[in-house]
Amino acid sequence: MPASQLSSISPFMCFAPLFRSHGRVWHLRLPWGWNLGEAGPPEINPDARGTGLPDPKEFRNPEVETICRQYLHLRYQLLPYNYTLAREAYDTGLPLIRALWLHYPDDPRALSCDNEYLWGRDILVAPVVEKGATKRLIYLPEGCWYDFWSNTAHMGRQEIIRYVDLATLPLYIRAGAIIPLGPIIQYAEQPSQEPLTVMIYSGADGFYRLYEDDGHSLDYQQGKGRWINFTWKDRERILRIELDPKSTLELVSPLQLEIRLMPERKSQTVIFNGLPLEIRF
């Protein structure tokens, strides 16, 4: 596939249950392989039709590795959000990828929208699938939505035009959403001293229940886990943090949190030790 297509697939796969890159040969399965100047050792059956190599001009594209790295980093930052989503799927059967009508059943436009989706409850993903596209028409359901990259607010129940390039996957966050972001790491269990960032998107009240477990055993099947509730009162500008009553895992050590209020970009760093905590902005 052309490098331009690979770099658009990488952003999309960041918001899919399985994140992986593809290529026709070994070199092209590596993000940096698209800037080596050659395809590498042949691996394609000559009888296979429609699966040939890209144009050789595609083998010098330094953008691909940078774009892939950007979305690999974002995928790891979203690990707390995605892990919680996976637990929700385990408990309720709700999928990670959700059609808009699942949360907006009374919206006729959401019912017919088949080229964008929700990643969990709060993140709207609008993949760009047209080669060379410079803009994308996006439908936003009711409420207020924030562009993830620019923090620009848009009212819902309308279509908007988002200008794009290879590095920009249109993402929108629902007002009232609370999104946990971890540090940029290189593997899931890499130790880090960085705080957990909690993004609050103002404009509506919000509630989020963060899930954690020991990360090793199957004890989660017996309900062994820790749920931390985040409740945002928009009018009062107060965030309340507390352990959910169903939590069965103790907080072994205090949890350092960086609370960011969006789009104002105000932030506070707090320590949560398991006792109810209120932060006022």
C-alpha cells in the first residue's frame, strides 16, 4: 500500500481494539521502512493479483515514521481509558467501537451516520479514508464537542468541515467528558514517575469511573478491582474524586494526579490517597 495510505491507517488503528501496521514485505511493516529507499527482500507470491508493491517513489517518505510515532504515543497515553473501556465491555457487552446511534438513538442523522464512530462514550472518531483528502465533513451529535487537537468548541446537531492532513485524524471530545491519560511509555508495564493526567472538558456535568486491577492475575473475574469515581459539577467548577464502594483492591500508594480543565487549560496537581477529595477551579 502507498505510504500515504499507511500513515492514514496508523491514526485510525489508534482507535481500534487491535493496533498494528501492515505492509506487503518485511521492510514495509516497519514505520521507518518507508524511508529506506527500497522495499526489501521479496515476499510476494507472483501469482497473487492486486497485492503488488507500491510505487518505488513511496519508499522515500520521512513523514510516515513521525506520524506512526505520534499515534503510538497517543495509544499508550490512552491506556487507562482503553483499559477501563475493556472492563466495561467485559461487564456489560458494550463494544469499544460504537455507532453514533448507540448513544443518540433519537437522532435521525446519527442513525444513518456510517463513516464515523464513538470510541467509548466520549471520543468521536472520524477516519479519513480518501487518499489525498484535505478536508472532511463531520457530523456532531447533540451537545458541545471539542476538537481534540485545537480545543475549538463546536455545537452539535450539525455538520462541520474539518481540514486535515496525513497527521490529523479528526477527533472530538464531548463536553462533560473526563478522559484519563497516562504518560508516554514504550511498553504497557514500563514504570513511570509521571502523574496520571485527568482531562475535564467543561460545558456540562460529567462522571467517569476509572478501572484498575493488579494487571497480572485473573482475579478480575472474581470482581477484584479498583474503581475510582470522578464527578464534575460544571456550574460549581468542582471535581470530586473518591473510591467506588464496589472497589475491592486497596490503594497501595497515593496516586498523583494532574487535573486539567479544558479548554481553559487550567491545571492542578493533587495526591489522592483513597479518601474523598474535592478540587475547585
